[in-house]
Amino acid sequence: EPEVTQTPSHQVTQMGQEVILRCVPISNHLYFYWYRQILGQKVEFLVSFYNNEISEKSEIFDDQFSVERPDGSNFTLKIRSTKLEDSAMYFCASRLGTSGGDTQYFGPGTRLTVL
Amino acid sequence: DAKTTQPNSMESNEEEPVHLPCNHSTISGTDYIHWYRQLPSQGPEYVIHGLTSNVNNRMASLAIAEDRKSSTLILHRATLRDAAVYYCILRSPLGNRDDKIIFGKGTRLHILP
């Protein structure tokens, strides 16, 4: 069964450093998402992406964040200058189409630890 | 997304059925009812969804009240692997705008061996 994959599974970085989290969505899907989950808290929406542009972003997704689909398969989340509070699980998701019945399929996540 | 209300936690014995309730009294006529779950240290996983009629799939059943103000996710025979946080979410069929999932706290399901 097709699945969303994410790399790395765990990323440790120093405060102020740039990180890039990578995702490979399901191959025929058109809509892509990033969510995050701080330890012990709810899963929070960050950004949605369709047709090579951001569809929607949350208040969390400030100028330090960016997303890109550099080729036909990868979808990346970049944090330019990490802060301690960016430590969280980051989940990528993808969705096939545009009906309310469509499902978002989530990857296993990348645990980001900022020291 | 309209608001849903779920119990914080529930407990069930292994190999017994589990009924996870969800109230959504402000549901609109076009909102779909989706259930996701999150196993420990994993990403959310789709379970089932429905609009008006009860639904069955290989993972679970979804029973929707006639007035659609509540629904129940039914795991017919719980296993230890079903221990997870279960999220009941209302989703609008509006296409690519406003299609983010807003997760609540969900119900943490504990399965006792």
C-alpha cells in the first residue's frame, strides 16, 4: 500500500541553525501538508500546498518557515533559524483530490530536537 | 471545522468491543464525520468517515445518529494494537480551501490485556 515517507526520523540541531525536513508524499496526490505536535500537545496545522504554492498557513508558519516541492516527488519544510520552541514532531501529509470524502495520509513524522 | 466533544479517555478489555462516542451538535448538513487515530509515536492514521449512513470498513464501524448530532466509532474486537488517541473530526466538502484538519484532544483509549 502506498505511504507517505519522511526523513530523517530524528533531527538534532543547535538553536539558530537551519533545518530541512523531507517528505515523499504518495505519488499521485496533489495536496500536501505539514503539521506539528509539541510533546504532550495537540497536532497543529502549519501549512497546506497545492499547485506549487501555499494554499493556507497558520499563525505558527511565520517567516522562519518555508516549504518547497523541488521536484516531482519531494516536499520539504525548512526552518531558517531554529528556536528551542520549534522542538516537536513534524508530520507531512498528502491528499488525492478535492472532495470532502478525501483522506489525508500522514507520514511517520520527524522528531526535531533543538538544543 | 465545527466543534466535537469526546471523552478524554476510555478503557476496554482486549478482545471486547469498544464504543467511542463523539458529540457534534453544531454539525452542518454537508459536514462529513471523520475519525483518525494516533498510535504511540506515530502520525495520525485515517480510520473511517461517513455523512449520514452507518459505515463499515476493515478497521471499524461508524454509527451516525439519525439527527447527525452524535456518532460512535465501534471497534468490534479490540486488540492491544488499538491503544491510541482517537480523534473525531468534522470536515467540510469545500475542496482545496480550508481543508486543513483541526485536531482536538481526542479520546485516549487504553486496552487492558
